[in-house]
Amino acid sequence: MKYKQFPTDFLWGGSTSAYQFEGGWDAEGKGPSVQDVRKNIPKGTTDFKVASDHFNHWKEDVALMAEMGFKSYRFSISWSRVIPKGIGDVNKDGIKFYNNLIDELLKFKITPIITMFHFDLPAALDKDGGWLNPKIVDAFENYAKVLFENFGDRVKHWLTINEQNIMMLFGEIVGIDFGKSDNKLKAKYQVNHHMMLSQAKANILCHKMVKEGKIGPAPNINPAYPASTKPIDNTATFNLRIMRNFFFLDVAVFGRYHYLVLNYLEKQNSMFEIKEGEMDVLNDKLAKPDFIAFNYYASSTVAMPEKSFKEQKLTDQQVIRSLEGMYQQVPNDNLTKTQFGWEIDPIGFRNVLRELYDRYNLPLIITENGIGGHDKLIDGKVDDQYRIEYYKYHLKEMKVALNDGVEIMGYNPWSAIDLISTHEGSTKRYGFVFVNRDEFDLKDMSRHRKESFFWYKDVIKTNGKNL
């Protein structure tokens, strides 16, 4: 059998998010987002007000992406740059900024892939109850309409909500307000329901308004392994796979909430409210995604929890989580770790590609995958061989998945250029390009190509043939 290569139109590229990369937090009419006003910045790390100053370096940044050979660039739009208060007047300067960015990308034949929401709700909406307020659904639908009206003539690839499942796990850290309810679990799943409705309405609008437009969700997906051969650990693994991964995608693709989670919520007296007609929205034919985008960093290893188990903080945002009677995550001694304690599992990448395609039979695009590390600029150079090795192993497994028969549209790792980590500030770097700033010393913000820049450039030039 002839060995299958990447398609000629494969979307090699990279990813960023607005609040971690743009800066210009109050420039040219932008309203504050929850990320601009948040107080729970991890101790010793910077805020996001300047970030990598892409707002003032966008032409230089796009030129670097073009030099690498990017075929696509996945970035998010800041809702409050476009509509400062989340609803109401549209900021013409914000529209102009993104129009300029999109046009510059297209000039270099780079396909823009836009994430509509990436953790940065307008602060004005947050004050009005945020995602817990059912009014947010109409606000998001209106926001989507503004985006499609202004950019849909040129942008054909859209992502709705980044890592909705992670917001349910780490909501407070990434700026999600679950309100002051005594029943936090119910509040979380009510927020989730409003996000599902928002996503469905955005999908419907996209399919009506954007000629040849394609749209999909962008969750963070982990493959899961049982910690032992005990049958009960396999049960726990199934529980985690549903509750962490597929509960969210099943709604988007199939228009239904998984029975396992609904049963769990009923037992906890935490079932969220579903109003008349809302399931019809989720089941609307036009609400179905055209593809599945997903972020992959690590796998999970799972056991059935002991009653005495407590959550354990490891390093960075890595937490061993437990849900009584359902699952408990445990370390996997078979895997090496990053400098920040994340388990590295390239075969898990292949596993999750196969699993997603098998379950949903939709094209896949990777919108985040990468490794953070302590990169240093020495004599104008950054030697990040550890990053090259990480990508080598993951891309090889992605190619194996392609030959397994998985339909893969593109690969946009995290991140195109250094940005500000939500948990570790500028100390933790992900990009192919080094941004010359420290945690609190902005220096000159100059850009420097890392060794991984040149390696990835060759991967794209050869369309992955040498992997």
C-alpha cells in the first residue's frame, strides 16, 4: 500500500489568543474584558494588558508567519474590542484592526481561522451575570452576526468557543463567573447550557450568512487510560471520557446531552434548567458543525476514587482531580514530563485523533498542541531543541493517524509566537518566535526566530514528508 502523505491543501500554521497576545487592552475604543480587570493573577506573573504587543506588531508578526510558510493562522477576536460593552455600539476601530489583520494574512495566502470566544468576556457582560445570565445567548448571537457581517466575505473557517470543557473545570481561573449560588455544580452546568445554545445559534447564523463558511467547536480533548486492569478502573475511565470530553461534543454534533452526566446531576440535585424550545435549537440541522477543532496537550490516567481522596496540586495548572463515585486522575509513570510537569504522550495524540474521528466522523483540525518551557535569548538566538523533539514525535503520530484513515484538515500548534501564559506569565514560552520581554520588564518587544522556527519552516515546506 502506498504510504499516505498530508493533503496538498493541509493547513499548517499556528495559534494565539487575543488576551494573551494582542495587548492594546484599552486602545482605540476597546472595552475592558474580564482578563483586563481580573484580580486573581498568579503571584509573580504579569497581567495581559500589554501581552506580546501584537496590536502594534501585527504586520511584523504576519511577516514572520509567512516566512515560516504558514498556510493558516488560528487567532481569536476580542469581543470587547469589537463591541466594547458586549452589546450595543460596534467599535469601528476594532473592526478596522481585524480587517487589516485579515487582509494582511490573505496577502500572504494565509487562511484565517477565527475563534469567536477565548476566555475574554466583556467586563460589562460579566457584571450583568456573565454566562450565567440567559441574556448572554442573544448577546453572543448578535456578536456572531457582527463578525459574519464584517469578516465573513473573507473568513471561511470559524471556531465558536475555545475549550468550553476546560472552563467548566477551571472556570474561576480563566474568568468565568459561576455566580454566588449555593449550588455551584448546577450553576456550572447552567453556564455550559448557555454556551451550548450560543454555539448552536452562531452555527446557524454562519451557515445562513457566510457563503462557503465552515464552523466548529474547539474543546480540549484528552485520551484516557485505566490505571490498572481492575474492571472498576475501566468504568472510571469511561466516566472521565464522557464527563471531560464527549459530553460537550455530543451536544454539538448529535444535539443531545449524554445520559451519564444528566443522571449524575440528578443524583446531586444539580440538574440545570432547559427551557421550552431550547433543545430544538441544539437539534437544528444548521446548528451542526462542519468539522471538529480540538486542543491536545496530554492524556489522563484514571482510577475509581477512594472516598478519602483529595485533589492534589502538582505543578503549573496540573491538578489530580477526583469526582466521588465517578473517577480519579492519577499520575502515569510511563510518561516523561515537560519542564512544567505536564505529561508528554505523543501516542495519546494518535489515539485521540482516531477516537474523535470514529465517534463523530467529521474532519478534524488541531487548534492547539505544544510545549511550554524556559526559553532564553543568548546572543540573539534561542536553542529550543526540546520543543523540536516534542513536535517531531507528535507530528509523526499525527501522520500515522492520517494513514489509519483519519481525515485531518490542519495543524495549528500553540503558539505561533510567544505569548503570556494564563498560569505562568511570560516565564512559560510556547512560540516558534521569541518575544523579548520579561515578566515585568517590557524591554524592546523585539522578535527573534528560535531554532524551532527553522525546523517547522522545513516541515511546512516539505508538507511533512520527512517526518
